[in-house]
Amino acid sequence: MTCCHSFPRTRPAKMPRPLSEAQLADYDRQGFLLASSLFDPDEIELLRRSAKEDKRLDDHAFGRDDGEGGTVRLSLWNHPGDGVYGAFARCDRIVERAGQLLRDEPYHYHSKMIMKDARVGGAWAWHQDYGYWYGNGVLTPNLVSCFIAVDPATKENGCLQVIRGSHACGRIHHQLTGQQAGADPERVTEILKRFELLHVEMSPGDVLFFHSNLLHRSDQNHSENPRWSMICCYNAKSNDPYKESHHPRYTPLNRLPDSAVREIGAQRFDAVGTAGSGTNGSGQGDEQSASMAWLDPNRDASATALNANSKDAEN
Ligand SMILES: O=C(O)CCC(=O)C(=O)O
């Protein structure tokens, strides 16, 4: 019998692998990995300022009832684009790690800005991201989300909470909670008896990588401080969805060197430090905006599909 594989396979030498075997093992055990200060203060300030001054984010923002009397506010786009958001989502620092965690070539599934505003920011119900994405024709949970802290995230302003190791529970039945997909509360209660709940407090520039089956939630923000974060989600090339949905099928990701974050960020603001044309929805901003493919909230069927036919077993 002839064998079609040749071993050992060698990986083309591209760049140092930033995550150690011990970190990969931690991720596999816990379902998440916190990379402190992955972005320097001046880099994250470029993202923070771009986002806070970006009228396009507001224009494309939509709310989802959190089922607790509040509303979460977010903007979501399918392609990373050539602007500051794209520089973060495409830079080696993030993409290389995502690839290591997926053990595959990552492609950009979408990014979003979670705009948890001071005093009014809504809560997120316990859920798994795969609970949202299962219905999109994604066959395995081999996706990773990279949560980039834009503002400080504290218990007071509704930092992310995770249940350590809960990704091992497999995909949990999801149902509509407000306008969000929430994991079966009975099961979550039982999981919380056996697994550890963690509040992930983060400083701007920290990044939490987490598995698509990791249970996570966050409280409403009753504090005086905003808690914005950008979440970049990647799917594995081999996990290319079998059907079309409101998020892309495999699309090669055009990676950028880490230096692009500062370079592209600098282009966005002019020499005297005022916002450039890209921030107000005109000029360059519009071109970037078009390439990003903002998600029309009416097309975001991830959660509402749960309501349409109650076929959670299929979602
Ligand atoms: O930002 C948060 O608190 C949670 C966001 C989240 O879980 C999501 O977008 O799926």
C-alpha cells in the first residue's frame, strides 16, 4: 500500500511562533488565554481615539435588548478593511496567535466594536459564540475570538466574565434572551457549580483569546466609565462554512506586519493631532467603510433565527 502523506511535515519558516507549547496547553485546558499588553499604550490609543471619533461606528451601530431592561450597542463588519480596525485585525501579533490556537490558517469571520457606554451599557447573557454561529453552516467550533480591551474593563463597568474550562461542555442549547442568544440557564447553573467563574479585568491593549464554546457574559455598566472593546473573530480555513450566511465563507486574510498599527493609525490623524478625513464618514473613511462590509442588523440572523422556529437543536 502506498501512503499519500509524507512525515515529518515541515512548516515553512515564516516567523517565530509567539505562543509557547505551555500557553497552547493552557488555552486547550481553560478555553482562553490572556495576553497582557499585546498592544502598547500609544497603539491602543490610536484605536480608542479612532473608534470614539468615528461617526461610521455610530451610523452602523445597532442595539440588542439584553433581557434585563437594558440594551447592548455594537457595530459589526465582515471584512477587516484597510483602516485602523483592519490594522488590528490583520496584524501578525493577532493573526499568528489565532492561527496557533486554531492549528490552522485563520480567516477573518467578522469584527465588532462593543460600545458599552457609561451608565447605560447593556448586559450580555451567558452564551457561547458557537451558539450564535452554528446556524451559519459552521461545522465545528474551531473558531477563536480575540477581545481587545479599548477602555479599562473592570467589574464596575461590566468586564467580561468567563467560566474556565466550559468549552469542554460542548455546544449548549441556546434560546432567545431578550434579543440575544442565551445558553440554557439550567445547564449554566449546573456548570457554575463545577467550573470556576472569572471576572476578566483588563487594561487597554490587553487581549483575551477565547474558544467559541467558552461560556461568557457581562453585566450592565452602571459606572461612570465606558467599557468599549473590539472583538475580532477568526474561523479556521478547514472549517469553511458549507453554506452562505451573513458572515463570510473562507476568504484569504491579507496579513500586515505589526508596524502597520502605528503607520495606519498615524495616517488617520493629521500632524496637529486633529481627526483626519477618515473619521467622519467622508473621503478615505468611506472607501474603508465600503470594503469592511458593515453588517446590516436586519441580516444578523444569528440570534433571531432561534426565535423563528425554536429549532435550537438545529441552531
Ligand atoms: O462585550 C461583552 O461583554 C460580550 C460581547 C460578546 O460576548 C459577543 O459579542 O459575543
